[in-house]
Amino acid sequence: MQIESLLTKLTEAVGVSGRENQATNIIVDFFTQGEGRLWISEISQDRLGNIFLHKKGQGDHPPRIMFAAHIDEIGLIVTDIEEGFLRVSSIGGIDQRVLLSQEVIVHAKEDLLGIISAKPPHLQDPDESGKAVKLQDMTIDLGLSPERVESLVQIGDPITIKRDCRLLKNSLYSGKAMDDRAGVVALIECLSRLKDLHHQAEVYCVVTVQEELGVRGAFVSSYELNPDLGIAIDVTHGDMPGLSDYEAFKLGQGPVIVTGPQVHPQIFEKFKAAAKAGNIKYQIEAEVTPRGTDAYALQVARAGVASGLVSIPLRYMHTSVETLSLEDLKETGRLLAEFVRQIDSEFVEGLKCC
Amino acid sequence: MLLRELCELNAVSSREDAVRAYIRNRITEKVETVTTDKLGNLLAVQGSGNTGPKIMLTAHMDEVGLMVVGIDNSGLLKIKTVGGIDERVLLSKRVVIGPNRIPGVIGAKPIHLQEKEEREKPVKLPSLFVDIGAKDKADAEKEVSIGDLAAFDVKAGGFGDRMFKGKALDDRVGCAVLLNLIENHYDFPLYYAFTVQEEVGLRGATVAAFGINPDLALVFEGTSAGDVPPAKKHQQSTRLGKGPAISFMDRSIIVNQALIERLVKVANEANIPFQFRQSTAGGTEAGAINQSQTGIPAGVLSVPCRYIHSPVSILSLDDFENTIKLADAFLKSIERRGLPV
Amino acid sequence: MKKLISKLTAISSPSGREEQIRAFIKEEIKNYCDELREDKLGNLIAIKHGGNTKIQFAAHMDEIGMIITDIDENGFLRFSNVGGISPHRLYGQRVRFQNGMVGVFGAEKVEDIKKLTLNKLYIDIGASSEEEARSKISVGDIATFHHEFTDLGERVVAKSMDDRIGCAVLIEALKRVTNPQNDLYCTFTVQEEVGLRGARTSAFGIEPDLGIALDVTATGDTPEAERLAVKLGKGAAIKVKDLSIITHSKVKDLLTELAKTNSIPYQFEVLPFGGTDAGAIHLTKAGVPAGVISIPCRYVHSPSEMVDLNDVEAAVRLVVAVMEKKIGWS
């Protein structure tokens, strides 16, 4: 599998929370027509669009592991049309400061290129330049007449940021939607390895939707599967000036294994053991709250799931230039496969101890 | 003494092992079964074969505290709060870290070296640290790890006139009430849930309720008593010495009126003093239980505590004993008259 | 329809105290459904059979209110909010309790009106002593706004249009539907204003194939209003997004298609705040495709909420259209 081209294709695809079709279709294609179909026993999709990729294990009463990575990206939505210009609101947590002068694609009756307008300095009030422009004061210019705009665009049409995926130095890739399509690619990397490994546990790699709006896809997919173990694969902050070294992690030093309320202590230990067994470099993050990733939902599905969280370090999260190390991504996939190998019924029994 | 022993154990949200083990030891002989679920809730059953409504009693084992999120080169530990703590109470306190109870102190700049303006502003969390006396990072890493949880280091015991002081009264007092009730036996199926991670989002109760699916649940809490000057009467929420507090509403639940009426009736019949929890702020496990599946009627009975979520809180032992009495009377009323809802 | 709306909005039934509105609605619809149920939280569910696809319609019976937390030594009542209440819209307004008792909001003196918070307000029921007050009201009682229904012609004003107008639409649709092609679970939910609570537990029990909430939505058609596209008189609003839900594409397309085919005036809605029962329904169990038909409303969460009867009629017709279309989802 060409991991670089998959990452590029996936992050350049369109799929804001609640409208993930174009992106999910790439995954479905890969696992029904592409080489992925040889790696799994079954693929299905639920009513909200979550994709379930099922890889059987070799045990009799196999422990059930659910891995979850979300495919939705943050974006914008048309709230009104004013004299041919579009007014917008956000889908998910967008930092409005990164939007000025950004090119976007408005998914109307056809895809339209738009520009988020920025008032030139010459026309600004003296105190304007000291304040961030608010989202409700921005407009999108489509370069079309008001009549054309009215005939093509509807209130509620989703908008994505236009950004290609770009290779920087040292295998660092930069693009939009790395959060969390990088996680999705890590799941696929894991499946590509599992096909050659002996493992007792049965694995469900779930590509979730609407995570950015409150881990919604994770709630319904974990209810459906009700697994023994539920692990979220997401991104965490990569290092940059102004962040201390316990808030942000180095790129190229491997996946981040998280400990905290949303991680079962034995799953935390098991991930470290798996990393050691596979000679995989890793970093540790301590999180004080269970919020922020699919793990939040996985943990409280039905009568409770033993949950965990593994993250890929990512610089400039929620901008269109999210940057990660391809090596970290590959190693995350490898860590997940190694983890699966370590899980047997005895481990699951032991989760309810003491 | 039960309350003292419970308060001196450390169980910051997500690492409730010490309290879980203590409770398990005390109750194993008194119940049919004791199990731990995947989140760490301790679940016990009495009378599962009885006819009658399925009742669930809940108290949470976890307390608010701190987590070690980083160790800097000098050996000082960077911390963040777990659960809602006003960071202003942290300065100059002692803590105990991890399962090995490593002692540490939250240091503060001496007053001699501060500017006047400095003293007027609280020290923010990123500037706070825990000192365990380590020489450097490697030295610190011998004793503590990133992710370790730290609890306040406070001795619990009698105080003033029929009062009790200690850390984690929220919700060791609830656990103590349940440990008293568990000595009795009632003639309906009774489920005791000692839950985890209440302070970080009612996590344990959410899954316990799904697993048990009772007909009615009663949650036991330590709740804020604001009867300290200059608070006006309507801002106090509850007062020490006025009896257990019955909630009519909080951020997570509007308690079923018939359930409140039964608690009030039972208290009046047995001459047990009680008060209403006047504040509607804060969420409780009753809300998580109430919203489970097709809905479960739930209520909250609390022991008033001053200064909750800080290193030292205070309660009235009379309120504690009356809470046990009221709960017992309520459960007996279910035996005699069935469910109120 | 005006009469129904007038009666519905006159009832004082805040979240957690829905007895009176539930009794009224039960009477209105008991002859128009196959089965009537009440669940553990107090939701009223009217079932009408007609086909394979299970549709849950949800309109919430509860309204926002003020819960009495303290009665002071002079007989003044202190309160906290039940649902979204803004302290700046209360002074001089009247309230009513379920027992008929009426009171007035008053406020402590504040130097800066911007700093007015709910705990600086109180309710005055005209009692001259604590004893007198306690003989009429108890701590834990919940009052609602008190303001009569007014007919302005095409438009009507009342308190609790949110969401009695949704209830009116659902009641009227139930009365009008002659040929249902789906199994209809018309839920009049409780406690929406405090967190979509009734919708959450009722959907768990019903397990619908499709969920449609009926609620009000804010408009941007008043002077210097917040920028919102929805306008009074432009038809039923098909919600695309609010903070609780992104309407499933299938549902949005279904509602749009039905509106077009039946020549029902409609508009699209994106609300940058707020949520509805659909937010709870769509995340039930393994997920439910869901959406919202909104009735445009000015001055939401004030004692004088205003709707346009043409929009209300459009909403009724759209609901009936959904009821009578063989959906075929499972």
C-alpha cells in the first residue's frame, strides 16, 4: 500500500462533519474494490455513516477490540446570502483568525471556488487592525453575480478549506484534515499488518463521523459494537514555540500513549508493553479530563468499555497546514497491530479485577 | 473510625483502588456478590432473589486532586487539577503522590521577595509545581511518573463541637452512609454502587446504571454548605446541623416530586431533621442515572459540608447520622408502601 | 387553530412539572390515535399505525420557568432558572404557578445594570410575611411567565410558543392525517429546556427509523437583528444545522422534496446556537437519521413570542406529508 498517496488522497478529499460522503467513499472503495478487501472479512456502514471494518481473530471466544479514528474535518456552512456574498458559521472548532484570505470550496449545486475576503489596510478604521475579525463579520466572495449565486447556492451548503497536501523536509507532511484522517490511515496501516499476523482478538476498525461536533459517531458506533476494549486513535499537539514540553510532543519521536481518566490503567500498561515488544519509540501524555476524543464516548458505551487513547503528534491543529511526521503515522499503525497481538481472553478477564 | 479511615485513603478520579479495596474488604461478608466493572465501579447486591422493586444506592469513591503532567529538569513536578478545584487553594499545601504515597509540597515564593501587586493576584496553575525534594529529573523519575495522581495530605478527625474535618468528605461521607446501610437487610433487591470518576463527568454512574437498570435510585453526596459570613440566607444552599439535604433540582436532574414528598413524609414521621438543598448548581450522578435507557427515577440525599473541593472540609456528625436514619426510614417505607413513583 | 394555540400557551407547565399540559394534550388527541402511552419521565406518546417505518415526531410540552429556592423572612421568593432565562428581560414581568398564584419580578439595587444576575432578582407574590408566603408557595415550586395570548391577525403572540406551537402543529397533523403510510410515534416530550431529557429516554424506548422534531427557531428579520436568514412568513424552516445536530442529508432531502411536491412554502435554517429534541434522538442507540421542522419565531424565551400562522400551516402540511409518504427506511 502506498501510504503517502493514501494520506494525500484522503486529506485532500471533502468531508466536513455530517457530510463525510466523499471521504468515506474513498475508504469504502479501498476495502471493496482496492487491496484492502483482502485484509478484512467484512465491511459495513451504519445510519450516520460510520464505517465498520471487521478483521476476524483466531480465538474461539475472541476478545473484541474496537479502534476508532474520525474522518470528519472542520469547516464552514452557509448561513445566508447577502448581495451575492455568503455569510457563514462554523462546523466544529475553527479558529477564525486562520480564515482571512483563505481559499475555500463551497459545495453547492456544483463546487464553487470562493475567497474569504479581508478588508485591505487602506480601508480599515485605525483601531480595526488590533482586533481579530469575527466569523460573523466575514463574507465569502464567489466572483459571481447575485442572481448566479442565488441559483446555485443554498443556505446550509457545506464549505471546505481548499488546501493540497504538501511534503516538507524530513518526511513531514502538511495539509488539512490530518486531524484525524492521519488516524484513519494509521488504522489502515494496522490492518495491512494484521493480515500477516496471528492474533486471538477480533478487531473492528471503525472510521467514525461527526467527532468534531461532540464525538457523535463514536457514541452510536460503540453502542452498536459494545466491544471489550475501545481505543481511540487521534492527534495531539506537536511542538512549536510558546508551548511547554508537557503540552506538546516532538515530531518523529513516535506515537503518544495517553494516560488519564479515559484510559484503563491496564490498557495503558499494555500499550507500553506492545511498544517495547515491537521496538517502537513512544512518548507519554497525561490528560486530566476524559473529554476531547472518541475515547470519551467509547468508555461509557452501555455498561462500560475498557478504553484507551493513542495519538499522533500534530503541529498547528485545526488550521489548514496541520503538520505531522509520516514516520510517526507508520509507527502508530505498527503499535496498534502489536497491541492486538498482545490481547487474549485472559487479559480481558483481568480488566475487571480488584 | 470509619469516616476517618475513608478520608485518609487517596482516590483521585480514575485511580480509586485504595478506597475500592477498603470497601470490598468490609462488605464481602455482608452481600451476595461483589464485582468490579470495566471502569472500576464496585458493585454489590443484597437480596437479588427477592420480589419487589429493584433499588440502587450510589456514592462515589473518587475525590478531586492533582495529576503530574510533566517533570522538569530540576526535578519539580508540573501539575494540573483533576475535577473542579479552585486553584487559589493550592498554594502552600502538602500532597501525597501515587500508590506509594510520595510526599510533596506545593511551593510558593516567599513574601519577602514579592512585589506588592504580585500578592494581590492568585498564582495561576502553570506557575505552580510540586517539590518532592528531588535533585533533578532523573532523581524524580525514580519515585514518580507522568500520570501519577496526587491527593491532599490532610489528617482527618473530630473538630469543634460534634463536627468532623478532613479531605474528600465529598464523597467519602456518602460511602460511609452506604457502609452503614449495608449492615441492614431490606426485603427488595438492593444494589450498592460505589462509583468511580464522578468528579470528571459522572462517568462511573453512567455505566453502572446501564448495567443495573434499577426501578429507582438514590444518590448520596457531600454537598456545599455556604453558611459562612457574609453569605446571605438565600445564597447558602445548605447549613451545617440542619439535617440531611434533599435536592429538588440540580443542573443534571429535576427530581420527581413524588420521590421528594416521600422523603419529606418519612422524615417528618420519624422526626428526622432535614433541609432542602437550595442551590440548583452542579450536576450529580442522579442526572446520569435518570437519563439512562428509558429513564430511571432518581433522587439525591446529601450531607452538608463546608469548603468542599478544597484540602479541608467540615461536616456535622449529627447530619451524617441523620442522613443514615433518613435513608433507612425511606428504604423501610418502600418495604411497607412500595415505590413512591 | 388560533383557539388551540391560545389554550396550549395559557397553561403553566415548566420542565419537570408538565402534568397540566399533558392532561390537556391527552384530551385533545385521544380520539385520533390507536394507542396512548405515558413513560417513566412523563413523555406522552400517541401511536398511530400505518406502515413499516417507525417515525418519531417530537414536540416538547415543557416551557422555561423559575424554581423557588428560598422564601425570606418578609415573604419574598428567591429563585433559580429552569432552562434559559435572561436576567435582563424580567423586571416588571409577571409569573404564574401551577396553583394559579401570580407574582411579579423585582430586583435589588445594582450600580451597573450589566452586572444584573438572577440571584439579585426575586419574586413578589404580595405576601406580607414569610408565613403568608409559605401558606401559598413552597420551596421547589416552579413558576412560568404569565402573559395572555394576543391575536394580531396573521400573527399571534403568547408566552411558551416555544414549544406549544410545535405541540399545536403535531396535534393538528394527527387530526388531519387520513392515510398514514408509516408507524407514527407522536411524542409530546418533557424537560427539553433543561437538556433534551424526555426525547433521549423516549427515543431509547421507541427506537425509531426516522426522527423529526418540531420546535421554534429564531429569526433575523427585525431591526439590527443578529444575522439569521430565517424570516417570519417565509414558510416552515427546514433545519440544516444547530449545535445539537447536523440534519442527515436523507432527511433534509426528504423534507425538501415533500415541500416542493406539495407546494408548501419552506426556507432553510442554520442556527449558530441552541438545540432541539432531534439532537438527542439522532444519537440514540446505534443512531437514527433525524431532522427538524422549525416554526420561525421572534422574541424566543421572552413572555411575548410571535409566530406567523402561515408558517404554522406550512409546518402542519409538511408533517402530514411526511406521515402520508411511504418512507421505507429501516
